[in-house]
Amino acid sequence: MDSPSPRLLDLFCGAGGAAMGYHRAGFDVVGVDTNPQPNYPFTFIQGDALHALEDWPPPYEQFDAIHASPPCQFATAMSNRWRGAGGRADAHQNLIPPTRAALQATNLPYVIENVGGARKHLHNPVVLNGGMFGLGVDRPRLFETNWPLLVPTKQPVNDALGVYGKAPDGRLLFKRADGSEQRAANSVAEAGAAMGIDWCPDWNGIREAIPPAYTEFIGRWLIQHLEAVAA
């Protein structure tokens, strides 16, 4: 009989960008998010992600590892620009420290993901971007782990597609000195293709997701780590 697949708890799961990557790497995934996630492709529980480690059944002991993507709004470029002005930027909470504390208390291997602006709040993070995986987006993201993770050198993406903003309107976002440019996605379908996401028809779900290629890469290393520890 084949051994069961390792199980991963996906906190602040959103529409499942991270989950799909871990699934492709070989994990059974269960997601938790405060908001309804009708497009989440695996088992989903609506609830507070931080409380999930305390009082949500099944208990975290039934999992082999945990991924967490705390809300990144506090660390985006726009929030950093407008913080202190008394507006919406001041209302965004940094949930990375309490998330880390909760994860450390489980003694399980974990991954914390966030945007580049959160670097000073993460412990020795590594960066992954779309160029490493041949994607049509740059979308650099930081990953903190409590287990060894080696990553390739960050690779550029020529004329990377922008998957952010209120709508996929195809607008020109900026031009670089070398003549390359970045424009917004023209449609949800174009954004999904650039990100490697083919199950979510919702713009908000896609623009807040990470490409599954990132966590498929991490997940394969994580399985090797779990196997080494078990041996």
C-alpha cells in the first residue's frame, strides 16, 4: 500500500494559489480563511486563521506542515507611501509576528509568505519571482521558513504583465529606461495564464494570489525535508 500523502494546513488561503502549488508537489491541503472562498480548489474551512491553530478541528497535530500568507496590505508600496496620513493605510495590521508565534508553538515546519515591503518583518526570507519559472509575471514574493530552503537566482521577466489594481483594464503601468514596459492584464483569462492559475474566474482572487509554481517548488523541497527528518 502506498504511504499517505503529507498534509499541509494553508492559513489565510485566499483563492488557493499557494494551495495548488503544494498539491502539485504532493501534499493534501486544507485551507482556512476569514472570508468565503468559493473558488478554493481543495477542502476549505471558513474561520480565523490564527485561531485555527488553537481551537479549530481537526487539530494542527494532524498536519505535517503549515503555510501562512498573512494579509500583505500593511506592507504594500501604497501603504508605505500613505502611512501616517490618517487614512486607510493606517488601519492595516501587521499579522506576521503573531502568525510566526502561533506557528512556532506547533513545532511543525512552516512557511510564511509576504510581499517585498515586509522584508524587515521576516526572518531571513528568500525571494521567488516569475522569471524563475518562465511565467509572464515578475511578482516577487518573500518566504520565511524554519527549515533549510535553497532557491535559484532571481530572473528578470521581459515586459512582465501587471496583475493588480481594481480591474484588468490593460492600461500601461510604466516604462523603464531600457524601453521595456509593464501593462496591466487585459482580462481575467490573461492574468490567470500569466500567473499559472486556471481554476479561478475571479479577478480579486487572482490578483491577491501567488503563482502556484512558487509553492510547488517550495513544496518539493519541503517533502524532502520531511522525509529526511523521518529517516
